[in-house]
Amino acid sequence: MQVLSTVAAAQAGGCGSPGDDTDSDASSGSGTTGDTPTTGDTPTTGNTTGATTDSPQPELPGAPFTLGVASGDPLPDSVILWTRLAPTPGQPDGGMPDEVYAVAWELASDADFTDIVQSGTADAEPMWAHSLHVDVDGLEPDTWYWYRFTVGSFTSPAGRTRTTPAQDAKPERLRFATACCQDYTSGYYTPYQALIKEELDLVVFLGDYIYESAATGPVRSHANPEPMTLGEYRVRHALYKTDADLQAAHQRCPWAMIWDDHEVEDNYAGEHSKDDVPLAEWLARRAAAYQAYYEHMPLRLPPPSGPDYKMYHALRWGDLADFWLLDTRQYRSDQNCLDAPGMGCAGWQEYDGTLLGAEQEAWLDDELTASTAIWKLITQQIVFSTVDFNGSLVNFDQWDGYPLARQRILDLIANLQLANVVVLSGDIHLGGLGDLTALADDDESPVIAAEIVTTSISSDPNLPPGALETALDSLPLLKYINAHSRGYVSHELSRELYTVRCVIVDTALEPTSPAMIEREAYIDVGVPGFRPA
């Protein structure tokens, strides 16, 4: 194992060195300066203009930037900037009056904001919980920027963000982290303290940003019952957003987001609630959860308008990497047998249910077929590998529960002889590395891809860790397993090599903890699967 600090020295060009953070809500703001911004094509909240906030507006009831700032979904010429005004995060309205507030934003080329590249104002509206999603375009590709917000006499912390390389660029390197599963009640977000010291261009979050239970935990607890309404989901998201380590991770670099089940309800499947509530009641809850998710994430999406919300999308890093960020919840068929691991039921191996839905699956097929990127990253929530122990223990909530849908993707990779395909997964609260074969149920068939499973930030293992590790260690395609530890995965891509570093902390039950690189593994370009240890 390596001590993380030996490989994560901060450099000026990386996510780990964002410069000086303006972290006082009470600091004085200077309004807006510089050029009038140009806006992108994506509808976002709020209404961005080039005006200043000098005109009178309602008083603020307190310091508004309690939930921090974030950026996300970068393009070569654009990035989304996010914040939400919430002087009292524990209230559904964040303690804000039912008024529209004009919030100034600035984007600079330096941490001191001496060179303002763009600026403007955006309206924080009550209907979107006074959240802002500012689409700043006209930017330079492959460039770092700093940003902040000002309203009244309050200035937000400063965040650092960046654009992606131009689509025809040939970048030499990409560094990103994958993270997932941050149950507030299970532990602190200690792994983020190590993540922000790395030289990262991007964080990719693989789902379970919040948990919907009413649980109490060993170090902290959900303060409210299980959310069902928009106001209740807003309170839950705000609780998570108050975590200082999570805020720091968002400030360091842009994030790309996908969701899993706990953003709505554990193990839900499309129009099927785990608790089998009536459809109209379930869809109303799903609509509330989706809106609250939008209000709290730096998404390049229009606001939702009901229980249907297209989340899947692509992110490109020049010709070095294509990410396809999938949604395996909203369109899936109901689990065939059980919502939790158990014995296979009759006919489960022939179940032709869908995880992606016909439209999303066709989109992924087209994207894979057309991609010319060196690394092709299928970025999604749940374990893709076969882990069914000959039907004696099957997790039907994973791809094992949808075997024909999984095989269709493997068939496409094999038939097109796609090189350098890597599946990124989370959900299961363990870390794992493994090869993928052309036939999912035949580990003697040719290796055609690799899978990287990211452990949880804080969530407890779903099964006893020791027994799980013993069982999984018998799988011939598995190269690494750790069900005991919390952490994240650090990825470094070059034009010849994919380096994976599995980072773990000693404990998430303490506010601080040492971090270690427990396993480093490699994928060579043109050679499917992991390099032999």
C-alpha cells in the first residue's frame, strides 16, 4: 500500500490546488464587473443577464451560502455554475422569503479575481428553491477558472472549475475520481479529505448522493422522517450539502453526476415502488425527488416538469476518453425475483427485462459504435460482472438480474471488436476490479473489457464484509476485492495506459482519518482487461 500523500502532491494545474477559497459568507461582495456573459443553449435556472444587483431587492434573512458552490457538466467552451440560497437549510424553503433574488456571479482566470473573464446576474426563484444553474459559455477549451456568487453583502466561497479539451484535441492525460454511496448516518465523508489533495480534472459521482431513510447512525442521524414531498426532499438534500468535506470536494473541480435508487427510494424500478404504492402516488413522489435533485446539483439540464427526467448523457475529453453516463433506475423493468440478494427464481437466467429502456439502450449502442475515443467508459451505477455463484446467491438489483440486457452490450463490444472499454460501477459498498468476458456466464470466453467498482464514501457494506470477500475471492475474473473499507477510486488515463488507484481511509467513523492507496492496477491500451499482477 502507498500513503496517499506520496502520489497526490498538489500542483498548480490540478484540482487539488484551487488557490485561495473565499469561504466567508459575510465577506463583502463587489457586484459584477467585466463583459456581459453569453449564455448557452441549455435552459437553466435562473434567468442570466448582464445587469448588476445595485437595484433594491428584498433583504436576506441571514447568510445565504450555507450549502456551498459547485460546478459541473463541462464542455470545451462552457460549464455550469451552481449554488442555492438557504440561510436556514433545515427548512423546506431554506429560510428564504417567497421573493426573487438577483445574484451576481463572476468567473475569473485567477484565484484573486483580478482578471474577470465573464460576469452577470441570475435570478434565484422560489419555485426552484432559490437555486441557480448558470450556463457560462464562450470559454477557452482545456482551461481552469475560478468562480463565486454575490447577493446583498454576502459573497460565496470561491470554487474552481475547468472546461474540457476541444473535441478534436489529442490530450495526453486525464485524471478523475469516481465516488458514490454517501449515507449521512453511516459515517463522515472522510475520503473527500484525501480526494481534494489529488490532481484531478473531474469528479464522476455514480449515485446515492443522498439516502432517503429515517435512519439514525453511529456518528450522525437524519433529522427528519423519510421524505415523500418536494419540501422533505429539499430538507434532506440540504442536510447532506451542509457537510464541509462534501462542499470542499465540489469547490475543487467540476463534477459529472448520475443518480441511483436512494435519491428517490431504495431499489425502486421505473414505475415500480419498492413498497408497491399506487402508481399516481409513486409518480408524485418520484417527481418531487427528481426536482429536489435538480435543485441541488450542477446539471446541464432544463428544470424537470414531472416524474420523467432524462439524465443520461455523454461527456467527452478530446479523443482520449468518452464517458456515457447512464440511468439504470428510471426506465428499468421490475426486478424479476427479489429486491435483495437471494436464490434464483424459476427462469431468472432467461429474464429479458430492461435496465436502460429501449431508447437509452439504442443511444448507448449508437454512441459505442460511433466512438473514436481511445478509452470508452460505460459509466453507471450497479455491478456489471457476473456474481451469481451458479444461482445460489443472486443480486437481482444488479445486472445479474437482467442477464439478456447485459449480454446485448457484451455482444456489441465483441462483435464490433471495440478496444479499451471500461465499465465504471458503484452501489454495492465495496471496491473491486475485474475482467469482463464476451459471454457473461462463461469465464473461459475471451476477455473483452474491464470493470472498476468504486466503494462507498461512507455507506456500510450490504453483507458481512469477511464472508463477502471470501465468497467473491473465488471468482476467477476478479482481480481485487475490499468490502471492509470506505473510499473512492482515482483514475489516470494516458494515450497508452489506464492507471487505477483504489484509495481507502482507515475509518469513516471519525472526522479525520489517514488515507492509503490499497491497490494500484493497470490496463494497457489495446489489451482488454487488467494487466496481470
